[in-house]
Amino acid sequence: MPPGAAADDPESLVHERLLAEHETLFDAVSACADAVASRWDGDATTDRDAVVPPLHEALRQHGVLDHVPTMLATGADALGVRLPAAPVAAPPYLVVTATGPVVRATLPEVGRLVVSVEVFTVDRSGDAPTYRRTEGDAGEILTVELR
């Protein structure tokens, strides 16, 4: 969410609450992504298997995966609703994608809350997708969507 977004924008409310309450989680996800990218030959790779499985494993080894779903409870709280069930660190609540971890849950009367921590970008303009480490702070790598 852009700085100064309207306070009555629910996505902005969730975004700001997540930034305020989960700074160490974003730092941990970023550290895992740095470790994954450090194994590449150069600043990018076209090998998806050099991104997703190693990121998932790094997040698991450092205990980060267990904490990522807590962002859903924080988001629900920011919206003034309760989660219908306790999210777990597994599908359908949590998946590790080529861009980073994504958590999602359907919230009563609100819709589907999707929170992404985009620590990698995917450039699909060439013959093969190219994966790069995302630059930016937590506010720039965090994406919140209500669908």
C-alpha cells in the first residue's frame, strides 16, 4: 500500500497493522531469501527449483513457516472480524510461491484476505522466466489484497 493511503481503505489498514506487528517476521523471510539468492551464480536464475524449494526449506528450517499464518489473524483483527478457523502452515492457508510466501483465508463478511511477502520477482519477458531477489523494505515487499 502506498504511504498516506486512506485510513478507511481496508487493505491499507491491514497492510499498516502487519508492518507494525510483524517486523521481525519480514526480516526473517528476507534473510531466508537472501540465503537462497546467495547460492545462485550471479544475481538471477532461470531455474525455479533454485528458488521455491530452497526458500520453503529455509523458511521451515528457521521456524518462519510456523509464524507466517499469524499474519492472517492480525489482518482479521485489523478488519474487526475473526478467522473462522486457526490457520496452519500448510495449504490452503500457506503456500510458498516463486515470489515468496502467500497466506490466505476467507473472512466472514469481508471476503478472501490474501497476504504476500514478495521477496523475489519473476521476469517472464525472455525465453525462460528469470527470478531475482526483490529490493525494498517490508512495506514494499508486503502485498495485501481483499478479493
